[in-house]
Amino acid sequence: MTGTQEKKRVFIKTYGCQMNVYDSDRMTDALASDGYEATDSAENADLVLLNTCHIREKAAEKVYSELGRLRVMKEEAALKGRNVTIGVAGCVAQAEGQEIARRAPVVDLVVGPQSYQHLPQLLRDVAQGKRAVETEFAIAEKFDRLPAATRERTRARGVTAFLTIQEGCDKFCTFCVVPYTRGAEVSRPVDKIVEEAARLADAGVREVTLLGQNVNAWHGVGTDGREWGLGELLFRLAEIPGLDRLRYTTSHPRDMDDSLIAAHRDLPALMPYLHLPVQSGSDRILAAMNRKHKADDYLRLVDRIRAARTDIALSSDFIVGFPGETDADFEATMRLVETVGYAAAYSFKYSPRPGTPAAGHDDHVPDAVMSERLQRLQALILDQQTAFNHSKVGATMDILFEKAGRRAGQLMGRSPFLQAVLVDADAARIGSIGRVAIDRLGTNSLFGTLAEPASTSIQESNAVEVIS
Ligand code: SAH
Ligand code: SF4
Ligand code: F3S
């Protein structure tokens, strides 16, 4: 029995990348049409879904410790006569399927990322006492059949939004599970993307981040009947009234084509921040990773992007301790970081993933060596990040106000370079872009002061249109 309340409540806990954040919202929307309302705590939910990540061992293990806690919660609820359904969605669900239910019998439902449109049916199966496991690949169907968010729900989610335009990956980097958990690359059609973006804008969203595991491999037939790449799509989306800012992630260096680079030069709505993972600075390791480009190709690409957009902020991902990585390989990574100069970057110890080619190598790097390398790399990245943030002190930038800040009377906004900026301003400004003079650098954010148009001295031209 589900208790006495009329509406059932669902709590979704999201792990992993932005695509999971997007998918969790889509699941909430699908369940809303099925009579579920979202709640923000597992304790009062009738359905708890873990939207999981399989990218590194730690990420996958977190799921099992959470399932341990949920088992206790489910047992306690049962004593009070309340039934709680526990489901595992996302990339661990896809990778492990039935195995999850074997290892954690508390799980009633396992659903892979391409099957969320089947959630209502799967829940009916569970209600009839079955254990439901669904891990089919049908990405196109997923997008066609998942309902859109209502205007109210979109509004409640804020002024920035994710929009998945491409899913899956055909690149098969030798360390990575994504091609196995998300399947082959599928691009959504232009009209569906434009429709969804327009709906978001209509509900008050000012900034959209286009998502894909390989977002710049997106392609489709454009409104002019020609084959479009991401560059052309961005130009089209920028025409939507109210969409002031566009971003995209994650891109692969091999898919940065000329029209996308041109968009960074010519499209004011495209923000000057680019996450362009390189993983390593060593050609030997890049080859073993199957990245299919050399360190120098990446550096030349960075030069071309910077020639198009001089102030662009770059970020990247790095793996240290890939099997066979020598001191010399690692030093090549450090040199690449020094050469590029990043605004931010994420770095990870290599984690062998079941079923991936690299996991079978026998030249694994000892953990202590990985730790030492990671620490050095992260110290260098932190220095660069601090220098980048510091370089904006004294500048005046367009800030999109997203939400209330930490203290009363303060708002949190984002710079074009994705920096968090805290400003004293009226809550009515949430959802608008204002000129802000950056005064100082705090621990995790910049602090700024509203620069009213009359007194603004623009010290930095960042090619972003002033809206307010
Ligand atoms: N599609 C993106 C990456 C998605 S995964 C790309 O091609 O760059 C996000 C990041 O996790 C990767 O960039 C990589 O740095 C890291 N990662 C992936 N598999 C990993 C593994 N087995 N061990 C450690 N880090 C890994
Ligand atoms: Fe993984 Fe490589 Fe595909 Fe990125 S490009 S998702 S790292 S296989
Ligand atoms: Fe993790 Fe799956 Fe994203 S493995 S990083 S949640 S695509």
C-alpha cells in the first residue's frame, strides 16, 4: 500500500555529469504525468531513484553504499505500513543491469538511460510484485517519448537550463565506459532542439547549455535543407527571443570544426568559455588512450580558437596514471598545462573500468605515484585558475543573475567565463543581465558592484551584448 496521501512522491538523487542532471528532470516530468510529485528528501518519498554514474570506480561504489542506507529506510517504512519503491537508473544501471538487483535485493527497479520513457510501465510492473529491469538502447525513442516540462516546472528550475542535443559516443577511448553505458552517438533533430529551447526561453530561461557526450559531433539537417554542425545550430538557437547566452559541453578536440570556431568569433550569445578535454600531454599516452590526436594538434587547435576569440577561457579534463604512464609522460602533461594556461580543469586518477580495453593492461601505475602526480597537477591547475580569476578583478562584465546569494540582499550570478560572482542587488534582478564591476576575488567566487549604465566605465570589451 502507498499510504494515505493522494499524490505519490518521488525523490531522485543525481550523480555524475550534467547529462544525468538533464535526465533526472526528464524523469521527473515523465513521472509527473503519472501522478508523482517531486520531493527533496528520500525520507518522505514513495519512490526513490538513484540516477547513477559509472565513470570511475568511486562513483559506482557510492551507489551501493547509498543502497545500504535505503535498505534500512525501506525496512523502517515497512514497519509503519508504508511501501517505498527503490530504483536504480543511469550508467550503473546500464552497465550492471540484473547484477545490481542480485547485489542489492532492496532494488525493485533497474532502468538504463535510454529507457526512461518506459518508467511509468516499469512502475506498474513493480506494483504487481515484479522486479523490473530495462536496459535496452533506443535513444531516439527516449527523446521522442519523454514528455516536456510544464512551464511552471521549468520556471521553478531557474534561469539556466541544460538541453541534451546529442547522446552516446562512438569514440571508444580505451579508458572510458560511456560508449557502453550510453550507446552509439545519436543527434537529436534541429526542429526538436529549437522547439525545446524556445519552450525554455518562454518559461524565463536566459542561458542554455547544450549537452552531449560528444556535443560537437552533433549534426543534423538544417532549416535550409543543408547538413548542419554545432556551429550552425548555435546561430539558429541565438535567434530565439530571450535566449541571451549559449554554452555547450563536452566537446572533443577532433570535432572542433571551422564553423564552430567561427561561432566563437561571430556569435555574441556564445559565451567565451570552452571545456575542451585533452586527458594527457604525452603523444604515447594519447595514442594508447585512442584519442586519435597528438598534443601538438591540440595546441594548434587552441591557437586557432584563441585567434577567433582572444579572451576565451579554456578548461579541460586530465587523467593521471593511465597504464604505462612514465614520469616523462606526466611531465609532458605538466608542460601542456603550462603552455595552454587554463581557467579551470578537472583531473582524476586513472580508474580501471570493467570491459574497457585499458583495464586489461598489465602496466598499471602504483597508487602512490598517481597520488603524487595528481597533487602536482592540481596545484598547477589551481595556480592557473586563481591567476585567471584574479585577472578579472578591476574588469566590468555582464553578469547573469541566477539566484539569491549567501546573505540577504546579495545575488549570485555568472560571468561570461562561468565564474560565480556575488553582488549586492535586488532579488527582482534575478533572470536579468547586469553590468558589474569586479572588486575582489574571494575563495570560490568573485565579488562585484552593480555598475549603473550612466556611470559605467567599460574596461573590458567582452563582445557580449548588454541587455539590462
Ligand atoms: N566525453 C568527454 C568525457 C566524459 S567523461 C570527453 O571525451 O572528454 C569525463 C571525464 O572523466 C573524462 O574527460 C576523463 O577525464 C574522466 N574519465 C573517464 N574515464 C575515466 C577513467 N576510467 N578513470 C579516470 N578518469 C576517467
Ligand atoms: Fe569517453 Fe572518449 Fe567518448 Fe569522451 S570521447 S565519452 S572520453 S569514449
Ligand atoms: Fe557518468 Fe554516465 Fe555521465 S558514466 S559521467 S553519468 S555519461
